[in-house]
Amino acid sequence: MKTSIWKNSILSFLAAAVLLLLWQFVSNWIDAEIILPPPGKVFAEVFKIVESSVFFSDLKATFLRGLWSFLLVMSTGLAAGIAAGRYAGINASFRPLLAVIKTTPVMSVILIAIVWFRTGTVPVFAAFLITFPVIVENCITGIRETDRHLIEMADLYQIPPLDILINISIPSMLPYIISGARTTIGLTWKVIIAGEILSLPRNGIGSQMQLSQLNLETGKVFAWTLVAIILSALSQGFFSGLLYLAKRRRILWTSP
């Protein structure tokens, strides 16, 4: 197991090094920083951004928008997903709504939200709407993957439905919930920043990216993009760890 982890880590490091070398080569070949700045230039811009007075206010604004959207979609999505997973009628009524949301372009949602809401609310609404189907469908899958024999046994002993949900259904669907949360948080940052780019709130990573692009500061655009990638990677890594622990605990529970 440890050998496999080390092997994968080395392969990931080598792949990242190859990408950096390719980036440097293409940048040298183009020889135009306004089109593709070299990695060194971008990393230098990252340090400048971090040292600037606006960095933490912009990072905080984007983080709070993402957190608010994530908590909102998790609470409503879990409730809707559990209800749809347990009752066929609710599931059937949700299907058209989920299908419409999943097929609607992200940019369309953001542009409509700009008409409806204040600039700071636009990214939150867009991220909520786009990520809502992910949580709902994961919850539905988790409910359906629950061991039916346990449910039948609980019904046989006339255990209350709420106890069945808390003690059987939710533990069984926990890996699906965490997996959905991991996908949701990664998608949330993308939509939040896209919403900030179009709606231009006072603070935010997307706002800074848009302003840098208007000033033809391509290095800064890449630098803010790198900050966004790190933010997304850290949050997804957190849920990947939770997913690993949930699956491991589930294996221990089910082992003889």
C-alpha cells in the first residue's frame, strides 16, 4: 500500500514537471508574455499578489461566497435527495427540474442572475443552481444502494422510519454524500469565479482576473488562476480524505 502511494506520488511529480517544462518551452517559442507568460513570471506574480493589500480581502470574499453556496446546496440538496430517493413520486417530480438545470449553460445562468440579483449574490446563486443536481442525484443513488434486507428487517420489527433513516440509510449513503460534496465543492469554485468575472463584485478572485485581463496583465490572470486552482485542490483534497475514511470505516463495519 505504502509502495503504491509513493509510486503514484512520484508519477504525479514527474507529470507536473513535464507540464512545467512544456509550458516553458511553448512560452519561449511564442516569445510574447501577453499571450503566454513563462512559469517563472507567473510564480513571481503570485508572490506579488499574496503580498498585496487586497489579496486576503479578495480571497475572503470568494471563499465566503463559495462556502455560503456550498452549505446552502448541501442542506437543500440532502433534503431533496433523501426525499426523492425514498419516494418515487417525489423522484419523478424532480426529474424534469434536474434535467433542465443540468442542460442549461453556466453562462446563461450567470447572465440571468445578473438581471435578478446584486453583483455579490450572482455567483452564489449560479453556483447553487449548477451544483444542486449533483448532490440530489448522489443522495438518490445512496438511498437506492442501501441494503434492502436491513430495511425489510427494520420494517419487520416496526422500527420508526426516522430511526431507519438515521441508523441505516444515512450511514449507507455517507460515501455517496461525501463523493457528491467533493464534486460539488470543485464545481462551486469554478462557477463562483466565473460569476465574479461577469458580474464584477467589489472583491473576489474573479473580479481581479477580469481587471487584470482588461489591463492586458496576462501574468496576473495566470497567477490568480493558480490561486483558484490551489483553493479548489485543497478543498477537494479535504473531501477526498473524508471519503477515504468513510469507505474504510464502512469496510470495517461490514467485515466479519
